[in-house]
Amino acid sequence: MLFARIVLLVQVVVMGGVGLAYWLRPYEMANLNGMLLMEAVSASNTRVYYGGLQLGLALFLLWSTRRPERLRSALVLLITMQAALVLARLGSLWLDGGTLRNLDLGALAYKVGSALLALLALYRLKPAPAAEPPVPATLAPVEFDDDFGRLQRRQEPTLDRPDQARQD
């Protein structure tokens, strides 16, 4: 469980840092990727999709490290997300006939490595205990607090002394 938390916390730091950088400096971060932001709306979209989305994912992963039952779902999310990004990067290289630059190669290696570490952390987690079916509670007889019940109890004859039984 400690290894899974460490993997998630490393992702929180990296994703949070990159997301914050895209949020605060969208023009500079876009230039690192070879993008040129020409309009204010493109800077806004860069802040939202590259910055806000990564910050949100980092916050989710941080929240998931707080409770053991959340670790498994956070690791599955991380594996799925990083694997999808790796496949998208490879697919775009194939479609565009491009070559990997140093930044792209490093990002690809990081995504593959983090997906593999998250997969290893997922397999190292102890399996969740099987949920037992709920045991039905025994129902105790419930006496209602109503006038009819009191009236009925008053009119019943006592069995110890039948001579005191009321006659109606």
C-alpha cells in the first residue's frame, strides 16, 4: 500500500506542477511543445485543458491517497489515462509521419514508465476482502403504544386467579 501511495504522490507532484505551469504560463508552455497561441481563446483553452484538467486529476489522485479503498480506482485511472496518452502519441506519429523530438521522447518514456509503475503498484495491493452478505437482524416483537392495546390487556383474565375474571 505504501508503494501505491508513493506512485500516486509522484504523479500528483508531476501533474500538479505541469498543470500549474500551463495554468500560469500558457504561452511559454505551448511554445515548448511547438504550438503558437495566436488568440486569447487559445490561451484560455490551453489553461483549461492542459492546466485545469491536470490539476483536477492531481487533486483526485491526492484525495485517493487518503483512504485505502480509493487506491485501486486511482491506480486504474492512472494506468488507463497514461496508456491512452501513449497510444495517442504513437498513433499521431504514425498518422502524421513525424519523428519524436527530445521533449516528446521524454514525455513518452515518462508516460510508459508511470503506467508500468502504476500497474505494478496495482498488482502489489492486497486483494479487497469479499463482501459478506448482510445478516438479517432478528426482529423483536414490537408493542405499539396505542389505546386499543392497553384496553385489550386490561380485559384479559389472569390465569392464576380465574375467579377474578371479569364478566361482560
